[in-house]
Amino acid sequence: MKLGHWLRQRAENIAAIMLAVMFGAFIVQVAFRYLFNMPVGGASELTILMWLWIVLWGAAFVVRESEEIRFDFILAMVGRRTRRVMTVFAAAALLFLYGYSLPAVWDYVTFMKVQDTSYLDIRYDYVYSIYIVFAVAVLIRYAWLFLGAVSGKWGQVETREEELQ
């Protein structure tokens, strides 16, 4: 548990650093455009790249299962057993979809090494590699949820009322 907590904090630190880089690039972009009348494409590109990485990094390592946006009102209307069955089916569906798509995603990302970004000349396979990290993290997360829901020991999605009690 301590190692997991420490790793989660480091993932949050990395996300904060990416957010700071994105904000700095945004300030540079605004300053150069409106103060010096010299648009800087590299700053705009860096802002976009950081946004992509923050969203996928955060979804993979920072956002907890209970913090994800979902249709809680449906889960709140059913009992614990039905919620557990719904979790099993949802996790199985996501495991299948992400698992089935992973080889194609891998092929696409590795193929993109032939092209670079316009201003910063970063290979697109580096840019899109975060999606592979995200997809593997989602597979691990939902395998964990699936096993927990099947065993009935943990991993069930709780409603907000149950979390507060």
C-alpha cells in the first residue's frame, strides 16, 4: 500500500509538471503573439502535446475509479448484487475492446515514427506512445475490477451514498 501511494503521488507530480509546462508554453504563445506580434508555432504545439499527455497520463495513473465520470444514477437504482453483475459485464466488455484494439494501436503508433511534428520535430510515435501506456493501464485496472467483482471481495463500484456512509 505504501509503494502504491508513493507511486500515485509521483504520477500526480508528473501531471503537475506537465501542466506547468503547458501553462508556460501558453503564456509564451500569448506573449509572443500579442506583445511582439510574432506567433510562435512551437509553443502552440507544445501546449497541445502537453494537453494530450496530461489527459491520458491522468486517466491512466491519477484518477481513481471512484472519481471517474459515469452514470451513477443507474448504479444508485440497483442493489449491490446487480451492481456487481454490471461491473463484471462492463469490465469484461472494456477488457475485450481494449485488448482487441491493442495490437492495431501498437502497429499504428510504431508506424508513426516516419513522421515528425511540424515545429518541434518530435516523432509522432513518441507523441502517441502515451496512448499505449494508457491502454495498458486501463487493461490492468479493469482486469483488477473484473477479478474483484467476480470474486465478490472488492472492486465493486459504490454509489455516492455508500461512499459517504
